Amino acid sequence: ENRARFLIKCPDQPGIVAAVSKYLYDHEANIVASDQYTVDPEGGEFFMRIEFECPDLLVRAEMLEEGFLPLAEKFQMNWKIMYVSELKNIAIFVSKEPHCLLELLWEWQSGDLMANIALVISNHETAREMVESLGIPFYYIPANKEIRIQVEQQQKELLGQYDVDLIVLARYMQILTNDFVKGYENRIINIHHSFLPAFIGAKPYERAYQRGVKMIGATSHYVTSDLDEGPIIEQNIGRVDHRDNEEGMKKIGQSIERSVLARAVKWHLDDRIIVHRNKTIVF
Amino acid sequence: ENRARFLIKCPDQPGIVAAVSKYLYDHEANIVASDQYTVDPEGGEFFMRIEFECPDLLVRAEMLEEGFLPLAEKFQMNWKIMYVSELKNIAIFVSKEPHCLLELLWEWQSGDLMANIALVISNHETAREMVESLGIPFYYIPANKEIRIQVEQQQKELLGQYDVDLIVLARYMQILTNDFVKGYENRIINIHHSFLPAFIGAKPYERAYQRGVKMIGATSHYVTSDLDEGPIIEQNIGRVDHRDNEEGMKKIGQSIERSVLARAVKWHLDDRIIVHRNKTIVF
Amino acid sequence: ENRARFLIKCPDQPGIVAAVSKYLYDHEANIVASDQYTVDPEGGEFFMRIEFECPDLLVRAEMLEEGFLPLAEKFQMNWKIMYVSELKNIAIFVSKEPHCLLELLWEWQSGDLMANIALVISNHETAREMVESLGIPFYYIPANKEIRIQVEQQQKELLGQYDVDLIVLARYMQILTNDFVKGYENRIINIHHSFLPAFIGAKPYERAYQRGVKMIGATSHYVTSDLDEGPIIEQNIGRVDHRDNEEGMKKIGQSIERSVLARAVKWHLDDRIIVHRNKTIVF
Amino acid sequence: ENRARFLIKCPDQPGIVAAVSKYLYDHEANIVASDQYTVDPEGGEFFMRIEFECPDLLVRAEMLEEGFLPLAEKFQMNWKIMYVSELKNIAIFVSKEPHCLLELLWEWQSGDLMANIALVISNHETAREMVESLGIPFYYIPANKEIRIQVEQQQKELLGQYDVDLIVLARYMQILTNDFVKGYENRIINIHHSFLPAFIGAKPYERAYQRGVKMIGATSHYVTSDLDEGPIIEQNIGRVDHRDNEEGMKKIGQSIERSVLARAVKWHLDDRIIVHRNKTIVF
């Protein structure tokens, strides 16, 4: 593929678009899609995502990146170029409930998840068969509060070994340490089974049922050291009524969780998400 | 009209439906719609709403109600019959933002709100013209924390004078005292401009914007002494993204608030809502 | 299980509910859920679905049904009792695209599809592995216009052999003959990949793209001899925009198809659907 | 205001974005928002909308436009600059049902419709009071098939007199002649009360009820000489079930119509819509 994505973040000032688009033009790159956003028109932050095509892209990549340095410096840019042909390596963490894992495997099988599912790590054996039947390595690492450090040590070794770019917590019910999280900043996506910030923490469906809400939801977000407080990527909801008990809400919720997590993962893989403070810009 | 609604709440046991439907049949009533719900199959609470038609209903009403007493006693029923021809009297409370009030007035004008809007009470003069132009009495009662008791005294007198059955808080930004609320149990409907229980309290759009949510919502609920904790009647949401600032969220939210409040008020007027503990059953 | 569902269809007249509920009470049946609907208040058709529990239900079933005959005659009822413990046998027909089949298999695996998936019939080999790996018989019957009669003969034999109650066309791209359809009246559910009656017939996504619609949809319906004209059970839609080409619409559409078909099949299995002329009443 | 929108349509080729953004930069314009789209990566059509701010914009406008001519010629651009400070003049056409008109008036009153509602034309007197009470001229022009030409003559005179930029058919139930439509190409927005292309033509709710659909919809589109076949701008739907008769569907539909039309009108006023063949690109 000769396609890549240019992600830029810098203080807003006139001339950024002109400079970048001229640079790409001078390198024979054709802009396929372009999005930009300024947080605050007056002296705010500027964000841009440009998808472009360029003949012999991989041959020129180094030149393209090095040549950009002066411009990047001039505009104080935080930037990167992501090459579509370089598939990201994903690790999926899962506990007992397999629905989110299954959705991802399914999307992957039908060619809609442009990534390499490198491995699945679980603190249960439940999902082994479905994972291994697809030729994906499955690692069973029992986990609990007491052995958290050792468990994460094992996990980190595997993540390093498989050169993992993105961790997806597909209903992984263990809390990660700050230390672990910091090693994968904005690269761990979690699905929380409520419409955040409602029902932060454990047992959201139970609490939703107790509260008598008329809609339940799910939220995918990047994981930070504050539980369920990381930048939200995507949310959705489903209707419930008085006939739906906790179990019924859970069933309805599972199908929301599946699609909300899959969408977030795809957007991440498409380099559509830029994190700014505790929010996401999704282009 | 010869139409009425029978609302029943009692401990579940076999034979309730048979007894009630036989009673109605013996009084020449034809059942038009019927809904029932049991909280818990084993020894739970039973709820029923029957809509029926009966020739000369208003003539027979007294007889119909008195004749039911033995059955009601036998099954330990909490019950009432609501006659469709007896329109409920509504008082609408509003502060500065008129969108929810406008929606209700509009529905009422086009004949979709089967009630008598008896009066509008506001702590601002903003809405006077649009209310009075429809021939509805408008009362301006300035309000703030310090004079709460006196204000509510004035309001209660008006509510009594107009024989009000239902109070609708259409973005009324004053907190009501427990004393006031108790006088209208399950008869005050509020619209809260968030997806409860997220963003309880003041400035939900501001906090939604700060949190970076991808959806905002509105919740209509009965008012209890716990702020924003009363039984939820209806909720809905709308999508937002990083381009929507607080002001943009507010705009999107207003149209959600309008429809969520109007739906709740109509369901109440149709006697579709039964409150059970801190939840609603909406038939 | 001691649970069953009573489905009734008869000319509306006073006393039906009283008679049926008394009958159930006399047989010690406790009504768990009850829904009714009258097409036209004046001399219209009456429909009822009662879910009830009764000790030793299967032992009493015969007696319960026979004893009801006089009442059924009196009210000219079209009725049946469906026993929850008697799982229905499903045959799934599928062509190349497996997404709807997969959704059904998945729901079935997680215990949410209360039925026996008796067999899968396909005019392609694509799905064999995933079906057989679950221990479900898979039959490959190549099909095309010319050999329709013979193909259907083979299919009918299999359906008879497995005592099939419900046929689900999970993206089966062959047209069925009138003769075949008549043998399974209101027992063949199809998923059409458009928001009917828009884009009846072939290639709906292609035509949706050509027309420039902003939403695409899916429709599940009972199959009749008029192509895509049978009674609609459920519909849903998804948003698209100018960036979505035909392929993109198809992807978005597939996830709508999956959920719309699964919902329709579950409602059928729960005996919630009554067909009246060319419409469905879904209780 | 110093804000304007640059709309461009031209054959795709490398360098367009670079050239335009450099041009704007050279004229001290700061790009606030930018969207682009290419129909077909290979030799397709390119579309761009740039929102920019520029000091003393109105003073420089002429210079800005003239200076752009060489570039426009080079890239064979179809282009225009729309100045936010130049409010568009709207004429609203309405028949008996006022709900869509009301929604627009309401949005306008609350400052959310950035336009000048120049006049309202109706073939009924129904809406006169609500329109005139807002100080907007109201013209009653009775209309029917036989006098179509004369009626349109009168209408065209008024449109000229008020210098109308956009005609909104807010449930105007008369068909316009090709001649009339051609005079306002892509400048007449209609609301059709169905999910197009379902139920083209008259009485869509009646036909939706007959067909037994489970969702009804509304579609806003530009008017062309083919009835209900013009480029679709926006669509939305609402759920209905067997309990909703034609009248019920109409009520549910009206609130969908209101919001779908208002959104389309706002997008047009924001110069977000580009028509390409028979489709819209909505930036």
C-alpha cells in the first residue's frame, strides 16, 4: 500500500495547512482525506489528520519524515506518520464473558479489523478453544489482587515478545496498576458496561436496575490511572423498561458493548483518534 | 366519553385478572386495553392497568366504584379508576429557558395533550406573553433560596385555587422544599438535562463537556425529596462530538429535553405510569 | 417447565378476557403476562397472548385443551397453547454471506435462542465448518432457477425428516416457489437488506447508494408468495453519509441485518407474533 | 463578521489543497474548519469546504475573489465564497399543517436559524396569525392544479421582490412546475413525510399503515422536476407498532418531519451542502 496518515498537534497559527499541504504536494503525495480541529479559535491547540497516497511510499518514507523536521520545528508540532501497510499488533485481554472478544475475532475474520491479533491473554480458560481454532496464541494467566505485580510482569513479557501496539480490554475484569498503564499510554482501550460517568466501577447493570433507568449504555475509553475516568472514545445506549431485570439488561447491554468496543478499536487502528487532555478528538 | 382506566396494585396471587375482568364484564364494560406486570413471580407485587369502555359510564361511576370494594378488600388492592372525560389540571413551572414550556403549549394547542393547562408560574417574566396570548393565566413569583417558604406559600395557594392535579417543572431552576414535594407525591414531573444518574445537580452540560462524553441526555422523573433521585419516567440521548462545545451541547440537549418531558407528561395524563418504590412501571 | 402461552384470535365482544382468565384460574394457572389488542373498537378482531404457569402442566395439557373447546366455540376463537418446554425445531437456510447465520448460532450457543437448531441448508459450502463444529447437521444443496423444483423437493424431505417448525432464511439468495411457501405459512422468516418497502428485490445496497439515501435499513418478515411483500416483523436502520460507498453501506447494513433477524426469530420462538392479514401484531 | 466559507468543486488532482490554503494564507485568512471529499480516487471529482476568518473581510472581499481567478482557472474550479454576515433570505411555503413552519419560526426566534425569514406564502389562511405576530409578511395565495401557472407567477414576483435565496416547502402540498423549479435549482428544500424512496407521492402515512411497517420516516431533499426524486439531504425515522393507526403514525411522523427539515435548512444556511449529480455531500 502507498497510503499513510499524517497526525499533527500544535499551537494554532495561520499557515499550518498551507505549509503541510505544500510539503505533501512537493513530495508527490495526493491528499485523500483531511480533517482538522481547533480547540479554541484564539490561541488554541490545532489538530490535523491527513490521509494521503504517494507512489513508492515505503521507499521514500525516511526521506519524507526527515524532510519534514524543519517545518515541524517551525510550528512546534507534535506529529507522526502512520503507514497503512504496517499493521498494528493487538493483544486482547479477556476474562469470562467472551462476547466482546468474539465480536473482535469475527470482524477480524471478515477482514474488517485491519490489524494483527497477536495474542489473547485471559485469567480464565473459557476462550481458549475459540481463539486457538483461529490460529491465535492464547495465554492463560490466572490473576487476582494479591498477585497483580507478578501477573503484569508475565503479561509485559508477552507484550514485548509480540511487539504489541494496542491492548484491548474486552471485558477483562482485573484492575491494572498505574505502572502498567503508563507503559501503554493511550494504547489501552477498555469497554465499560455503562454510560459513563454513570455507574463508574463494579456491577453497573445491577446498579442501573436498582436505579430504574430507562436506558443502559456502554462506553469505550482509553485506560488511565483513574478507574473509568480515561478519555472517552465512543458510547451508545439501548432502551430497557420495567420488564427487564438485571439479567435482561445484561443481555441488551452485551450487544451494545460489542459494537461500541469494535468501533473504538477500528477508529484507533485507522489513526482517527487524537487524545487531548482527558478528551478524544475522533476524526 | 365513556372511557376510563382502572389502576390496580396488590400482592400477586392467582385469580386477580379473572375477578377483575369478570367484575367489569358484569357491569357491561368492554376492555379496550390491558397491561399487567408482576415484580417477582414468587410472592411479588402485581400491577394492572385496564382501559375500558362502558355505556353511561359517568352515571354508573359511583356504583362501579362502590361495588368493587369487596373485591378490592379480598385482594388487598390499592386501586383507582380514572375517567378520561375528567381532564387533569396542570400547573407548569418555568424559569428563563422556555423551550420545554413551548413544547407543552404546542402539544396542547394541537390537541395532543389531553389536559387543562390551568396556569403557568414563573420566577421570570420571560414567558408571560406567549402564555397569556393563549389565554392561560401567568403568575410571576420571583424566587430565591432566602424566600423559598414564602414563595411556596404563594404557589400552594394558586395550586389550590386552580385545583391542580399535576405540576410540571419545565426547566424550573429552583429547588422545592420537602414539605412542598410531599403535598404532591408522584404528581410533580421534572426534566433534568442529563442522562441520570450521570451529572446529578447543577450545570450538567458544562460537566458533560468537561468529561468529554460522546452523548448527552435528558431524564424526566417524579420529584422526591432527594434531588434528581426520584423515579425515572423517560430518558433519551443525542450524539455529540469534539466539535460541540458547551453551547452546542445545550442546543442539542434542548430538543431532547422537549420530547422527553412531553412524553412523560402525556404518559402521566394517560394514567400509564405506576410508581413502585423508586421506579416506574410504564404501561 | 410448567410455562405455556395461550394465543387467541376472535371477533371482539365483551367477556372474552373474563372467560379466559376464569378458565385459567379454575385450572390453577397463574397468569404471568398478558397482552391484548383490538384492531377496531367497533366489531373488530380481538387478539390475546397470555403467558401462564401451572403446576404439572404437561400432565394436564390434554385436559386443559379439551376443556377449553366449549369456550373456544362460544367465542369463535382461533386459538392454540404453546408449551415452553417443547422447543421448536429450526432450519436455517443460508447462501454465501454468513453474518446472519453466525449471529443466530452465537445467540443459540449463549443460550439466548430457545430452540433446537435442527439443521442448516446451504447452496454453498462456505458455512459447513462453522456449523458442523457446533454439532449441527449441514446439508449442501446446490441451487439455481432451473432446478428449483428438485432442490425444494430435497429440502422438503429434510424439513420433514427433522420435523422442522420454523425456517429462517439467513441471507438465502434463492427465491422459493409458492408451493413451498404455502407449506410453511407464517413459518418462514426472511431478512431483507433494505428498509421495506424501499428497494424491494435485488441489490438494495447498490440501489441505496445510487439514490443517495442517508440511512440504510433491514427488514425481517414472514415470506409469502409476493416477493418482499410479506408481513413485516421488525425493521431497523443505520446512518450513512456521502463517504460510504456501496461496500461501506453493506458493512453497516450487515450489523443491522444480524440484529433485526435475531430479534424476529426470538419473538417468533416466544410466540409473541400474531399475523393478521398482511401485518404482524407483536406482543 | 469576518468569517466566510469557500466552496470548491473541481476535477481531482494533486496540489489543490496546497494551492488554496497557500492563497488564503497569503491573504491573512485563518482556516477555521476544512472538509474535503473525492468521489473517486482515480480521476474523480474533488469537493472542498473551507471556513476561514480574515481581518476586514468585507473590505477585501472583491480583491480576494478577483485574485483567485487564475487559480480557479488552472484547476477548472466551480467555486464561490459565501460571507457569513450576508444573511440569506428565506421564503417559507406552507399549506394547512403548521408544524414544520412552527419549528422553523421557533428556531429563528431563538437565534438558531441564521437567516432572514423574508416572507411566508400559503394557500391557506391558517398560519397567518402566528406568522404576522412575529412581524413576518404573510401572503395568502389560493392554489390548485388549474391555476398553477398564475399562482406561480404571483409567487415568483414576491420571491423577486424579497430577493429570496432559499425556498423552504414546509409541508406545502402543491406540486411546482418544472419551470418554477428550474429558477431555483438546489435552492428549494422540501420535506417529504416518508423514508424515501419508500412511499413516494401522496398519503405516505396511510400507505405505511397499510403496509404494516415498524418504522416511519421523513426525508428532506432538494426539489427537482422529478417528484420526490431530488437529492436527499437528511432522513430520520421513528418506531411504530401495531397499536399505531394512521393518525398515530402521523403524530409520530410530525415530530420527525420537524427536526429533519430544520436540520436540512440549517445545513444549507451554513453552506455545508454540495449537490453532485443526484446526491448531496454534507460537510
